[in-house]
Amino acid sequence: MNKEEKRKIIAKRVAQELEDGDVVNLGIGIPTKVADYIPAGIDITLHSENGFVGLGTAPEPGEEDENLINAGGEPVTINPGGAFMNSADSFVLVRGGHLDVTVLGTLQVDEQGNIANWMIPGKFVPGMGGAMDLIVGAKKVIVATEHTIKGEKPKILKECTLPLSGKGEVDLIVTEMAVIDVSDRGLILREYNPEFEIEYIKEMTEADLKVSTELAEMV
Amino acid sequence: MSKVVSLTEIMAEIESGQTVMIGGFLAVGTPESFITGMLEKEVTNLKIIANETSYPDQGIGRLVAARQVDKVTVSHIGTNPETGKQFNSGKLEVELVPQGTLVERIRAAGAGLGGILTSVGIGTRVAEGKEVLEIEGEKYLLELPLEAEIALLKAWKADKKGNLVYRKAARNFNPIMATAASRVLVEVDELVEVGDIDPDQVHTPGNFVDKVYVRGESNE
């Protein structure tokens, strides 16, 4: 399975978690692709933390607006019914309980629901941007990530070793192999991709993975 | 009295060593004429408060690339490799602040508040050295106000009284920074007569604004 296929499986599966009427923030990378797979009949409002709701698709070439980008700096459009706001209000929306779901990529995530996605000391220090606010503020935090680093090193750990972005905030982990609930009892394998053996998924997960009694195949 | 001035009059207010807030998000909503003016004036040792350090060839990133900056207080530096390079070699101080906390610290300064309480950053490096308060069983970080000597902003329209209207996603940090600096200097695309902006449509009331420069105007 190549990188593109993995990303598609993850984005498609995350999209099914969204409910009609949700206000959603999608992070950069795989999360951005979730917008391409939102099921028909489900009305979602996308929030862009640089200051608007109603984030639309990419503009036609030549139709870019110099005053309209997403939080990753790419030209975008705003849908009818959208609204601009200043950065303070944008984060009032995030922290104040007005954001239903945030979907983020990560470097590491662990069985306590901790997430580390903003720095590798001494190597890579981009900063947290709005990620820490999103992790604390969103009602539901979904981590959308490849299951491993380069197909070998687990990303889902017993305990994150990198500096945390948020503590105990993650609700759900979606990878190309599995859908995993983060619960008080630890990580619960809710769905698996039948292209992978359950034993293999467990092997590629450093954290203890309990298999749900209602285990299903990922669709 | 008109607040409209030349670029020279704006630049006369900006000196080396100042703490300067600069509006914009990845250079959208950043006053590029002021950045160019600061490059030409070669002001140095600046302490910049902004969302991020943009790209090396755009907005605030140009000042970083020209090594005119001593410290940045921002939420992100990942789009400007020059910032990371100077940070790693110890030439540039970087204070990373979660974006929502950053804007709220600026808002606190502008609103005359002694600080804000937020649960963002609890259990992370952001909490190091900060006071933690427990309120109704919930832990919060005490985050202190951020103020500046100068705010350099970009708006779409202004009238001669300095009433401002921003355009689309170029609004971002600009209206908040307009409240938090001793001097508020604004670059605009368009100047209109007093009364042309419906009072219901003003984003930043002119009383927060000191000077307005109309982009592209001859410098006299």
C-alpha cells in the first residue's frame, strides 16, 4: 500500500465520523483531505483558524484572492453563508466549546490520549500554531495518521517521548490499519482494515491494544 | 484632523530596538510597504510580536532574513527556514506561544486586563515557569499581557479619521493589535471620505488609530 492509498483510506474513514451540522477544523496534511470525502447529505461547516468559517474548495486557477488563504497559506474560497472574524474570535470559537471536531496529524500519540505534534527538540521546531488550542478546545479530537513511521516504527505509544501538545485530550485515532477509541480502559481496537492481520496491527502498535467485543471491518 | 500621512512620516516613528506588533497571517494582512521601509531604514534589534514569521521573501520574514530582529514572539516559525537557522545558532530569541493564547495576551494588554487564564498548554512545555491557578477544579495557566510600542497594521479601507475596514482573511490579528500598542500605524489600500463608511461596518474605530498611509501614494 503506497502513501497515497494510505492517506485516502484514513481521510475517507475520518469523514464518516462527522455528523450533520458539525463545525470542524481540519489540520494540514491528511486532515485537509477529509473534506474530499464528506458523505452526501451531511452539512459540515469548516473553520479556518486564520479567521473564518465556511471554508470552501481551492479556487480555479487564476481566480485566487490575495486576501483569502487557509491556515496553511494556500489560496481557498469561502462558501455562501460563511463569515470572517478576527483572530481573537476565531479562538473564542475554538476554545469556548463552539467547535465540534478537530482532525489533526501527529508525530506521536499514546494510550492516555496524549498527543505530541509540535516539535522534535534539537531537530524540528516549527511551533504549535493553533494546534494546542484546538486540542484543548474541540469537543472531539480525532488523530488522523499513518499507523507507523515509514512502515516500521510505531507512532501509537505507551507514552509519548516528544514534548506534548496536549494531555489526555485525544478521543479517536484513525490510521490505514485501524480505528481506535481512546477510553478510560486504554486503547480499544474498534475497527480494522482486513488487509492487515490483527496480530500485525498489534505488533505495529507499541501501546496495549484491546480488541473491542464489537470489532468490525473498516469501511 | 486628518490622520493620513506619507510613508516618511510613518518611518520616522520606527526606531531600532523597539517592540513592534505586526499584523497578518502568513503575510496576508501585513503592511508590506512598512516592511520595505524598515528594510531601507535598516532599523535593527527589533522585538517582533506577530502570528508567525511568514516566508523569507514575504512580510515579517523579510525582516528576519535581513537579520534586523532580536526576538520574535509568535505561534509558528516553520514556514521560514531563516528563523529556525538564526534560532538554532543563538542569534534570534524565539518565544513560541499557542496561537489562541497569543492573540488573547495581546487582547488583554489592549483591554487593560492583568492577564488571562487558559487551560491551553497545561501539561506541556508551555506551562514551564508559569503560575497555575485552580478554579472550580480546573487548572489554568496565568498568561500575561503582551503590549508594544508600535503596531504596524494593514487594512483595506480607511477614512481620514482612521476608521478601518479589513478585507476577508486579512483581518486576523490586525484589529486586536490596534488596541495594544502606544502608536498604531496603518497601511491601507483605499482612502475614503469621512462618512463613507457606514458606522455599522467599521471594524476598528478610528480612535484606536494614530496614522494612516495609503499604499502606493507618492511619498511627500
